[in-house]
Amino acid sequence: MLASPSFEVVGEAASGDEAVAVVEALSPDVVLMDLRMPGSDGLSAIERLRDHPARILVLTTYDTDRDVLPAIKAGATGYLLKDTPRDELHRAIVAASSGEAVLSPAVATRLLGQVREPVSEALSARELDVLGLVARGSTNRAVAAALFISEATVKTHLLHVYAKLGVSDRAAAVAVAYERGLLRGRGR
């Protein structure tokens, strides 16, 4: 696959633990790392190699948010899909070796979408109803009465809202919801 006079394959690994050992022993310039491997996975290997000078290019079939963001945050220099044409892969390896970030077009599009619209699990219609009433100053009891649900259900909805918005209390949830435009036409 990588037959090229400018590349030398110095090692291979079948697991994340093996990959870490090979990288530490052989100090390659660039590592092609899959995410899903037996035993310790590629993500944990990337995290463990964060301070190693080798540039890590993820080469995988997985391009979901669950895979891409953690790999980039863990320290991967780039993220390519296994269907990347050979000439593009060669260019990516050269670019990564000089410290350039490399992303497949599909991954770049996904990341741009997240920058434009921050990743957060969408609030359900019912969670928005609860949050809208909370924004008006309603107590849990008043919200429960207005929506014909129990107070325990209101509390559950609020806990889900807090988790989805990354906050820990009612005031912060309302503030973040207004900031993100989630309560237009609700509350105030």
C-alpha cells in the first residue's frame, strides 16, 4: 500500500498497546492508527502517545462524531478514511510529517458543521416545554401541573436538560438556552 521511495514502514501493530510499544521502540515520524482494534483501542493509544514526537494520522472507516472529535482531542494530527485514494494518503503522510493537520473532506465537513452549530444533544419538545416554564419562574410543582406530569418527571426532564446543556442548575440552563436561541417563543 505504501510502496514509495520516500516512505519506510518500520513497524506494525494489531492493538493499541502494541502500537504504543512499537512507536516507543522505533520512533517513527508518522503513525497510521486505526481506532477499532482488539484489546486497547486506537483512541487510548493516541492519548498515551500525546507527548511522543510521532505524528498520528487516524486511518479508519469510522467518521461519526463519537469517533472524530475524541481522536482529534486526544492528539491525532489528522483523520482519514480508509477509502482515501493512495495518492492523497501519500500527500497526507508527507503533510503530517511536517506538522500539518490533515482531514478527509468528509471529516472536515463534519467538523465545520460542529463549529457552526455546537454539538449538543438536542432537547426534546417536552424538555423545551419544561425549560420554557422554568424560564418564566415556574416551580417544579407549577410545571408539573401545567404539563399534567408528576414533579418527579419534571425533575427527570431537568436533569436531562442539565446534562445536554452541560450545566448544573436551573439558572444556568435558562441562560444557556437563551444564549443558544432554544427558548425563542417560550419563557419570557
